[in-house]
Amino acid sequence: MPLGFHRKPTGQPGEWFYCIKHGKVEEGPECPAKDRLGPYGSPEEAAQALQIADERNREWRNDPRWSDKPKGEGQ
């Protein structure tokens, strides 16, 4: 029988996360960190995790400091 390693979830009670695997808000260490977004300050904020990530991604895509293009080259 192969040995299995169980990954212990990380997080603290009072920290709120959004589990992308289960599509739910959770408090503290429920699901593994690889499946979560957060931590967030409230369950309401965690429920908006996908929208927050989308907004941040759009901001970063349009941030000239994160561009792969040489300086001075247009977008």
C-alpha cells in the first residue's frame, strides 16, 4: 500500500477564503491553500474573490511596469 502524504490546510480562524475547487467561502483552514484565494477580511469580501482577482488581473495587464514590451514601444 503506497504511503500518502496528506497536506494540512493552512490558515487561521477569522481569516476568510474562497475555495475555487468547491466554489464556497470558508473560514480558516478547511481546504488546501492551493485551492483557495485569500485571506480576506470578511466572508462578504471572500465571496467576491473571483471578481476581485479579475479586476486585479485587468489592472496588472494594463500596468506599464508589468509590460514585456521595451520602454517607449506603444501598447
